[in-house]
Amino acid sequence: MQQTSSIVSSDQRRTRRGIKVMAALSLLVLAVFIMSMNTGFIRLSPLEVIQTLFGMGTDKQELILFDFRLPRIVISILVGAGLAVSGCILQGISRNALADPGILGINAGAGLMVMLFVAFFPSTASAPVYIIPLLAFVGALLTAILIYVLAYKKDEGISPIRLLFNGIAIAAGISALMIVLTLTIDPTKYQFVATWLAGSMWGTNWKYVLSLLPWVAILIPFAIYKARVMNVLNLGDQMASGLGTPIEKERMMLIAVAVGLAGSCVAFSGAIGFVGLIGPHLASRLVGPKHQLLIPTSALVGSLLMIAADTIGRVILQPSEIPTGIIVAIIGAPYFLYLLAKSRG
């Protein structure tokens, strides 16, 4: 009885700590959000931003804030949250600390489909914006199915090592195919494709925000709803099966959620990697492995990482800008090597 009471008390402390961490991360996201509104080639002071938000700014200030900066900032937050939760799901269901939609090739599959669409559609400006995330989802899903089939063995299930190596190999193959595609693409579209491949926020107006928002707003709450299932899957297939969990059904459903988040986000952010790796790892260090806390914390860490990287990329070399994907890669690549060395040890 005393032991049960101690476990409940420990669980409550962990939950309280998780709520405090999420509140602190939310404040950090808000702080960077405000800072990002103030920064850019044309600076707006905090007072000018507040005046513009309340309809008291000039036409020029309203154009800068509402038409250029705010959509991009919101897209960054949504993409960061989506990619981080996607990585959290993949790490949870595969029990592989190195799983990430970018490393496993899922982002590359989504990117290939978007590139094919761009290459053969007459104009990206007139492209039906709501079709792009759907096509990216199809590409990501087909890639995920291929990786899963190659990594799965009937007697062993999913091997984390096979999953990682198959994902890396498929990502390399798709990346090579994308490079070949860039050589044959219309010169007028090459600049767009090159920028997209570097991981640039190209969907920077409100119609793109509205196109991405339903994917993130529906799939992340669904992932949180499935948090208990993910906790059980983390115990291993035999234990989960013994507890009455339909393993394959739940795993397929969660993979579809992870793929949907990754594909839709990649459609508007380009080839950005490592967010799905770093977000869940940092979140796990802050709140522990319980997915009820881990998933929303991962979303907040991912949003913070993306909005900070996008802000840095916009201001560090003004009037030029560095694609967000490059800033994230500078942070993520050393962290990935650290985790790889740690897992080998």
C-alpha cells in the first residue's frame, strides 16, 4: 500500500514538473515570437509592432507584419511542432533513439513528390495549395511503407538497427533521384527547387498557414490521445500483446500520424532535418519518457527550435538570409553524431 502511494506521489510530482516545463517553454516560444516580429531587414520597434497589431500602424507596417512576417512565424511554429511530434512517435514505436523522419527518409519521400509536382505543374504560384501537403503525405507514406517492409522480420518484428540503416539507404537513393531531377527541371523553377532543398520556409502567406493548420491541429491532439498506447508499446511487443494491445493495428495508425505530420510540414518548409531528432530528446530530458507529457513538450521544443532558427537565418546576413534548414543542420548534425556515439557505447 505504501509502495503504491509512493508511485502515485512520484507520478504527481513528475506531472507537476512537466506542466511547469511546458509553461516555461510556452513563454520562451512567445518571447522568440515577439522578437521575430521585431526583427528583419526593415526593423519594427516593439511599440510599432503593438500599434500595428491593434490596427494603429501605417500601411507599410501592416504589410510587413501581417503579409510577410506573421505567416512565416506561424508556419515555423507549426512545422517545428509537427516534425518534433513525428519524431517522437517514430522513436516511441520503433524504440530507436535515432529515429527521425529526416534520417529515416520519410522527409525525402515527401520532398520527392513535391518536386515532381513542381517539375510538371505549369506554375507553383497557381498550384492548388491544399493539394501540396496531400501529395507530400502520399510520398512520405509510400517511403515509410517501403522502410517498414524492409526492416520488418516475422519472428523479430522491427529491428531498430535495420530500421535506421534501411531509412538512411532509402533517403540517400531518393536524394540522388532528386538531384537528377533538378538537372532536368525548367530553369525558371530551379531557384525555387534549390531553395526548397536547402530547407527554406517558402509557404509564407496565410493560405499556406490555413493549408497546414488542419494537419497539425488534428494529428498532434490525436497523438496525445494515443499517448497511453505508446507507453505500452515502449514495453516491448510481448508485454504489449500480453496487456491486450492490438500491436500492429496501433503501430500502423501511429506511423500514419507520424507520416502525415512529417509530409505536410515538409511540403511548406523544404528539406529540414533533425528537428524530429532533437525535439523529443530534449523533451525526454526535461519531462521523462511518459508520452502524455513527452508529446506536447516535444511540440513546444520543436516550435522553439524552428522559430529561433528561422529568426537567426533572417537576421544574421541581412539583407540576404540563410535557409532555416542550414541553421537547424548546424545544430542537429553534431547532436546526431553525439547520440550515435552514445548508442554505440
